[in-house]
Amino acid sequence: MFILTTFSDLVVIHPQDFSKPTSEAIEDEINAKYANKVVYNIGLCICLFDVLKVSEGLIGYGNGSANVHVTFRLIVFRPFKGEILTGRISSSTPAGINVRLDFFEDILIPGHLLFDGCVFDIKENVWVWHSEGTELYMDKGEIIRFKVENEKFTDQTPVNPMVAKAEVASFHKEPPYQINASCSAAGLGLVAWW
């Protein structure tokens, strides 16, 4: 679920941070830039793990900031295909079930990847599994166990404002990182069932 990923970047230490120890100033700048952000094709960065290499600082022209090249490792959330995770149901739609973890919300279990016999109850706005004559409801807020099937990264590069105006009516912002999961094997589904 969590991996260590090595990065190399230019870290800018501002003059107001010169009173801090260098390691603390570098750590603060890296966490401010990367923590809780998705890096395309890498995953969701959680926090700095360690600093591997630091160059000498060069003073920037005009602002007095110190520019330091740093090689470091970050803790990154990127579950592997087939990994079993546990989360909470945040909402249900005819397309599937949206699941969230404590720190990540973009998990979708499509309706066709639920148990055989699952149907969407429009009146209750929940998915229901009809199993051996019983109806098992997948209510909002319930703890659910699921298997990671694939992941999808969406490029969040800014769009030309003139093009954006033309597409405003059909604009649907995709999350930068989404996990698609399944819930169709023994042991998966609501934890209360098993």
C-alpha cells in the first residue's frame, strides 16, 4: 500500500527560514511542496521519509533565497493490483460504490465488479446483494473490504482559458489519481458479513 520513492528536486529556502537548522528547513519545504499531493504516475505523496543527498546552497539573485539540490525519499500511497484494502462506503450511485480511506477518497467499485446478484435500489440509494434469499444492504458509512483492480492517473495540466470557456458546459473534473476496485470474492464486501 505504501512505497518509498526517490525524488531529486531544487529546494528553495527563504531568508525567513535561515534561523532554522538546515535539515529542518529542507524538510519543511519538501513537505509543503509534496505532502498530500498526487505526482503523475507515482501516487499520492504522504510525507518525507529521509534525505539522501544535499548540495551546497546557492543564493538566488534578487530574493536572497538559498537554492539547494536535494535527493530524498517520500512515503507514497500506491496500492498494487490485487491488494486487499478496507475502507468506508462514502456514497452509492447506479455506476457503483464510492469508497474512502482516512486519507484518500477516490476509490470506485463499479457495479459490474460487485457480487453476482447485486442490484442498485434507487429508492434507498444503496446497492443490495441478493444472496440465498436474504437481502444484504451496502449502506453509507459501512466498513467494506475490496480488492484493487487498476489505477488511473489523469493529467492535471492547466488548460488554455479560451479552450476552457468553450468546454465549460461539458466540464467534469476527473480526480488526479483514482483506484478501481472489485468486491466479488469470498471475504470481500462488508466486514460485518464475514
